Amino acid sequence: MKLFQLISFLSCGAVLLSACGAETKPPAIDEKKLFDSVSRKAQVAPVQEEDMVELIKLNGKIEPDEAKEARVYSLVSGKIQKANVELGDYVQKGQVLAQLQSVEVAGITNDLSLATSNVEMAKKAMETQKELYEGNLATERDYLNAKIEYNKALSELNRAKSVSAISGGNSASYLLRAPITGYIIEKNVTNNSEVRQDNNANLFTVADLSTVWIIANVYESDIAGIHLGDPVIVNTLVSPDKEYTGKIDKIYNVLDPSTRTMRVRISMNNPHGELKPEMFARVKVRGQSSGRMLSIPSQAIVLDNSKRYVIVRQQDSLSIRPIELIKRIDNRAFVRGLNAGEQVVTSNQVFLFEALNDR
């Protein structure tokens, strides 16, 4: 009961003070303690000597390796009876992709059967003429004519077999098979689709994606800095923090008139299939070195009145050091005015700069 009365008394007192216009001031901030706390927790990075290598940033796209890509066409006209695969499926070499019903295949099968029969008849006729010739019942010319007809029938049979082997058909059925092992990256047919022999569009595209190409576009202003064999670092939108390394192995020395860019190619191993066709890629090309210079993280620089400074930590003290910026490449700045091995502050540096200036 006494505790309740005490709380009520304090509450009434607070109300009276407020009514009388009394104000409560926040406690004063100890600037020295704040500075010491921030300076102790400040992150630092060493001044390093590095090769000053220009980085050229390009945009590109992942494409299948053309040497490991196969487009599948139909050699005959007909109707798709059944499509056995879908886009993105993994197929083995020789696997049936689709089955086609074709009148042309039926005709090819009939020609093969007819040619086989003709060979058998011509062979029997030749053997008969040979026996008659040996018994002096037929002339040598009759025997030679029979032999010529047999050779013609045999030649026609070989032609029919070749056509049948090329078409890959049997009876009225034509099978589209995968020419290589890989992924279906393009499919242009469905069940009951009509296929014409004179259609130049491929029905399927199969690609082995164990290696892929990255085709990047180079603007005219950057062409002079691109060379065959330049090392590159590639990032994708799927894994922006993961870096893939490679080299430029092809420069297409022509410009696209619509974009005014030149294309370059980077061949890259893709054993786990992480790089997929049509993915966008960011490419950083490491150019030739301009020599070794001191570098620091770019975020360590403080700009004040068009001059650049950094905060240097020496043992337990901080000091402001003016610097000269030579070049900024990606997240590194090449500078003069520092010594290798010194530690520069990379966090809260603006606050520390102002605090040190006020002292």
C-alpha cells in the first residue's frame, strides 16, 4: 500500500513540474569518450604495393560452345507422332527425340524391298545363262547381258540401302535421334506437328554444356585495351559474389553497326552446369600492368575542399594524411603520400576526420 502511495506521489510531482514549465535536459555527451570509442572500433586496412592493372568492365551473355552443339533436322516430310523429350532434358547420344510418320519413308522402304527382289531375280537369271553358256545352249553375249543386269540390280540395291540408312526410317516410321550427349536447349516441335523437308528450321538443338562460351561486347573506346589472352573475371546475376576466371580466346575484329561494339569470346569450363545459356554475365578484363604502386581501399579516402585525405593509425593514435590519387580501379585506389605497411581507417573515417580537425 505504501509503494502504491509513493508511485502516486511521484506521478503527481511530475505533472506539477510539467505544468510549471520545468524542462529536463538530456545528459551531456562526452565527446572524448565517443571519439575514443569510435577510434578503437574503426576498421583498418594495410597500404599495399600492387600492380596498377586497368580493369575494363564488359557486359556479356553465356552461349553454348558451337563445337559441342548439334542441331537436329528432319530429312523427310511427315507428321510428328510423338515427341519424347522436353526443353532442358538431358539426353544420351542415339536416344530417340521424336517419332515421325512419313509417306517418304514408306516409299524408301518399298524401294529397298523392290531392289532386294530385283537382285535375287537378276542373280538367278545370270546363273541360268551361265549354265546355258557352259552347255553351248546360249551365246556368250546372252551371259554377259545377264551379268550386266545383275550388277545393275546390285548397284540399285546398294543405293536403296544407303538412302534408307541416311533417312534412318523403317516402314513408315522415321526416328529423330540425338547426335550427341547433352541438354535439349531448343525444341520447335510438338505432337501432331507437320514437318516439311524443305523447312530450314531445326527441330531440336542438343548441346554439351561441360564447356560454354561467354560472348561479351566491347565499346569502341575500350578496344585498344583488349588483347588476346587477357585474363578475365566473370560474375553472374545468379551468384554475384562468385568469380569465374578465364581468358579471352577469340576477338571478332568487326563492329556491330547497330550497337557499335566488338565481340570477344571467353571459353570456360562448366563441369557443374552452373553457367547456363542465355544468362547475363559481367566481365572484368585485366589489362596490362602500368607498374607497381601503393594502393588502399577506395572507401578510405576522405574528400575535403577538393583535396583527398586518409586517416592513418599509428600504434594508439590517429592522424590525418594528405594523399595524391593516381588512379581508381574498381574498389582499389592507387595513391602517393603513404608508406607500404601503414594502416588506413576504412570505417567512420569522415567522423574521425572532422573530430581530428576540431582538435
